[in-house]
Amino acid sequence: MLSVKIHNLSLKNPVMTASGTFGYGEEFADFIDLNRLGGFIVKGTTGTPREGNPYPRMVETPSGMLNSVGLQNGGVEKFCTDVYHRIKHLDTNIVVNVSGSSIEEYCSVAEQIAALERVPAIELNISCPNVKCGGMSFGTDPQMAAQVVSAVRRVYPKTLIVKLSPNVTNIAEIAKAVEDVGADSVSLINTLLGMAVDVERRRPRMHNVTGGLSGPAVKPVAVRMVWQVAHAVSIPVIGLGGISSAEDALEFLMVGATAVQIGTANFVDPAVTMKVVDGLEAYCKRHGISDINEIIGII
């Protein structure tokens, strides 16, 4: 009833988790059955360890949160030799979010991840607004986006998902550019660039001044962009941005997303993914839908 496909990935259901909000999955094992997920995206992985940006780097907003964590992680070697062996037994799709500051770093990380048998896909992050080089700079220009995706495509043989930035004038143009050079799927949106000010101290609330806005505030923008991209490309689209209920997920599916990722809502309710899976199943039964693919892209 709920199974979908993202290129060569067979998902039990369309519910995945967003990178940077779910750790390596194991952090949520006490709250949910990880095997029930369609898949999960581990935190951004780079060529060498990164400490991330200085504190403060997270700010709660009335309708979500701002973050400028900056891809804090232990590096690809630690993931391959340590983390991978702790999670490879899980019966779901483990996807690694790959980030870098140069095309060479993206390719190096992708090659090392490709050797891991139980990781069938990577999500190429060309859209992070919280690093000073690489990241979003690749994702805001069609030619640069195509250049990095093309290079990774040459060295990475498995399913290649490209994560797109909403901080652009025409996101469909970026999506088409990466499709043309071999992307198997696109995921969107990443966070919107935002800022918060401490009026008593008369200074920005975050050390980096700006950060990425996520949560319910971005959902209408995300739904619109997913709809635009789904009509512009023929590869599967994964939708994310402010999803916290089955109804939210259904909006994304109906405008063309084959699957969804849940991010910020995990911080509020660690069991939200299971509630969304259950909600999708209940919706299908209530409306006599035998295959959720029947409603994907109906708008």
C-alpha cells in the first residue's frame, strides 16, 4: 500500500528523515522502530572531521528554528570504520549525506561511501547555507551544480540524490541542470537563509549572524518548490520542509514528491515519523486507496 521507488531504492513507505536532524539513526532507536522507516539520511559527512561553527548556533523561532551548526561530523573515515558497522544491520535504506568544500572532496567522500555494501545511496548536499566555502555556492548556480554532480556521477555508481537549495531565483532550473548530468533524484528544500536579533544585547543571536530556517514556517515555500520541480524533471523528487504530520506529508506527495523527509519535527516529537507512517496508512484505508502512488503528483 505505501511502498514507493526512488530510482533503484525500494522504500517500504515514503517516510524518510532529513540529514542533520536524525544523527546516525541510533540516537532514535529508543523511541521508534527504525526498520519501519522508508529510509533515513545520516548527518552530513565530509572528507575530514569538522567541529562546526562556534556557539551560539541554534535559535528557536515562533514557527521553527534557525541553525548554523556547520556540518559538524567525524569525517568519512570515522563513518566507514565505526558508525557504519553500528547501523548496517538495520532493515531500511541508509543514505549518507555527502558534503564538501571542493569538487575533489565531494568525489573522494562519495567514492569511499560507494564501497559500503549496506549504503545504497548518497544525498549530495550542494545546498548548505552554513559553511563558508562549498555547500550552497555549488547549489545556487546551474553550471556549478552540474559540474559537481557530473564529477560525482563519474565515481559513484549507486543511487545519487541531489539536495537543492531554496535560496535561488529558479529552483527548477537547478533541478533540470543536475538531472541532465546524471542525478537519479532530487531532494528539496534545504533551509531558507534567515537571521534573528537579540534586541536587549543589540546583536545577532547566532555567532555566524545568519543561519538556516526550518520548521513549519518554510512548508508553504517547500510545497510550492516541490510542485515546480516535479513538473520540470522526470526523476523522482523527495520533498521536505516543515513536515510534522501525515497531512503535511500528503501535501508534498500530491504535488509530486515520491517520498518525504521529516527533519525539525524530530526534535519536538522523536516518534513523529511513526505517526506519519500510521497516518498515511489510515488515510489510504479511509479513502479506499490501495497504492499510495495513485495520489503522487495528482496536482
